[in-house]
Amino acid sequence: MSDDLLKLTTYFGERDLGQDGFLADALVDAYARHRVRLSALFRGAEGFGLAHGVHSDRLLTQSEDLPIVSVAVDERERIERVVPEIEHLSRHGLVTLERARRAVEPGDGAGKLTVYLGRKRGYKDVVARLHAHGAAGATVLLGVDGTVAGERRRARFFATNAEVPVMVIAIGERAALAAAAAEIRDALLTFEPVRLAPHDDVADGRLLKLMVHTRAHDRLMARLRDADVRGATALRGVWGFRGGEQPHGDTFWALRHRVPELVVIVDIAERIARAHEIVAPAGLVTCELVEAV
């Protein structure tokens, strides 16, 4: 079996339409029809796109069309078969492809380990293992819909939602990620090498993706818009850590959110360099080369 996997990511708005309804439903339906091994749909906390209109869950007037991120992971052949349909459905969104590996590649330098598992399968234990082995940071994102082994798993209000996908994104040195990965069971794991700063050798016109593990997305979004970045999405996590801090998340009695957040920016190299100057002081930042569909 090949070690190559493909990760198909779609960025769009909550009210964007597909052929017969909302795009979010159409995407998950497509992944279920194609029996995609795992897909997950994440509802953003804030975002903006090409028109620079802000959508945020902080204000009622801006919360009617929150950003959505859809991620699908499977063998190269299956993802390549579904790409034309997703491209046709997502006429107004951004669709990217990334190569991923099943195991942590040996060598030096930083990497990103992504762990996909069901909501009730112990994401806190996964984070604890990453923390114990010295990962630089991790953020847990709860999905609201998706597929597992080709079967749809939608979150419902009166249900345990045990199998709804969860995504744990961890950053660190490869040795630390490999040690943690060896102890994680009953989950799909993917690995991608990353850099901690934008690629100086990437020609303008190619797309780069910045991911910022932070707790200050609200202080970043306006500055990114002012820098003419073409779009950014903030996702609110439920658990995680950065650096030497202990893993943490929201508590029932908390008056303010104290959760890890993930800000994702996809743009050309020139604007990514400007974005990096803004976000670097606010959290743990990684940079990857991605391909637009």
C-alpha cells in the first residue's frame, strides 16, 4: 500500500449553495458517495475572503455566513476521482490539494502531525502524549459533519456524536512527533514537513498556507485585511497547548474563552510574507506549499 495520501481542503461560506442545497451538505454527500475514508467539516469563528467582508460569531450582524473549512483525506486515486465533482460544486470557494504521508518522515526539521479520530475516542489523551514527547504545540478542532470509513457522521443536538470526526493538528520536531505517533491507536495519522517561516524560494503565483496556533485571532484579522491579504479563516479549538504550557481548554465556569485557536491563511508568496510579519508574534506559525485546484 502506498504511503502517499492526498488532503483536499475547501474554504467557503456557510450559506454558499451547491446544486441542490447548501454547499456544506453537498460536499459531505459527495465524499460519502465516493466512500472517502475520512472527511470533516469545521465551522469557523471568523473569516474574510476576496471581498474583505468580515463574518464573525462575535456580532449577530456578521454571524449569518460564517466561514466553513472542509477537509477530506484518502488514497491519491480516490481523492483524484472526487476532485472534479468538488471543483464543480465549489464555484465560489478556494480548493487546495496537499500531499501527506502515513508516517513521520525521518530527518531533521519541523513537521505537522494530524490525527483524525472520533469525538469520544480520547483527544485529550492524544494531546497529552504529544505534550509529553515535546511537541511544540497542538490544537483540537471538533467537526460538525463528515465521513468515517465512507459513512456519514453528522453531529446532532440530542446525541453522543461519538463518531463525528475530530482533528488534532500538532507541530514539532520530527523525532517528538514520531514518538507520540507510535503511541496513538485507532486513528488516522498524516504527516507533512513544514517550515516555521515563508519559503524564500517560492515564485510569486504559487500558493502558500500559513497556520497560526494562537489565542488572539480577533487581534489579527483586521490587520490581515489592512495588509490586503486575500482571505483568512479563524477556527476555535476545544483543547490544546503551545510551548511549555499545560494542555487546556474551555471550562463550564469560564467567563471568557480560553481555548486554542487556529488561523489559516492561503495566498501567494508576496502576501504571505506580509501576513507572516503580522501573525509571527501572536503564536506558533508554520508554512506549507499547497496546490490550488
